Amino acid sequence: MALSRGLEKHEGYDNGIVPGLELYDICVKIGIDEVTYFGFTQDNTKRPQVQRKAFVDACIKSVQEISKRDAELLVLGNTSSDMFPKELLAYTKRTKFGKGKIRINFFW
């Protein structure tokens, strides 16, 4: 998608944050209790460094944005891995933000 808009691949990852938040809004509106987002996967480790960093940064921003909403947030993943961002460690225990209207699981 980024390439078709004249961007480099790594420049497109931030554009996925807004659709993810729109999904959150839709789920809350229609009463879905729990949603799982899949962030960083094994395939992402094979990307060039500039893409990997941009993707990690977008995942961190996504989690931080979700924490500003009414959600119970939990980030899951191998926290002992060098690839696990220290910025996400604070979210590795389910935490209620605002009214906690929906449970969000974010797999790293």
C-alpha cells in the first residue's frame, strides 16, 4: 500500500494506527467484549532494519494510543527477547484504562 502511494515501505506503518483505532471504536460501539491485535510476528524479524524499526515504533504508538481509551489492555509476548520493546513492558499486566469497556490483547 505504501509503495502505491509513492512511499517507502517503512513510511507506511504509521498509517496502520488509525484503522486499528477505528476498529477499536467499532467494536466498542457494537458491544464486542474482547479483541486481539497481532503486532510483531516472526516474519517481521526478517525485514530490513529500517522497516523493522518503523514497524516496532508503530506498534509502540498503537499500544500507547489504546491506553488512552476505555480499555483493559494486555501486551503478550516474549519479554525476555531482545526484540521486545522496553516501552511495552508496562503493559504486560492487564491494566484498566478509563472505563475499561473492552479487553484488548496485543500480541508482540
